[in-house]
Amino acid sequence: MAEPPAPSVPLAEAVTEFFQWLELDRHASLTMVAAYTGELSRFQAFCARCGGGSPEVTALWRNTRATPRWKARRRSR
């Protein structure tokens, strides 16, 4: 498994940087940005409910149990 990015940043900050990259560097369509916005907003809300805030990206990288639970919850809707 690859190592997480360093230094670690809060998830909310990483998401903001991702959207800047997506829009400015990647020139993504509004549809793509809207899709990522919805998914990442739901994932951030899930992290806040389960962990009490915006976790560090490194912590998420190492705690791979959070993502499968979130995906399973998304599929059950």
C-alpha cells in the first residue's frame, strides 16, 4: 500500500484543494464538479458523525475501515 501524503491536512482543507484542482487545472465540467461535491459532502458528514469532526487525511488513509462502511451505507439507500 502506498504511503499517505505528508504533511497531513484536515479533510475539509483537502476537499477544498481538490475542488480547486478539479476546476482550475483539470477544467472539469460543472456536472463532474457537482457529482464530486455531493459525494464528498456526504463522506465528510459521515466522518463527522463517526469521528466527531474533520479528520486528518493521514488518519483516514490509515483507518481504511471508515470508507467501506460509508460505501455500504450508500448502497443500502
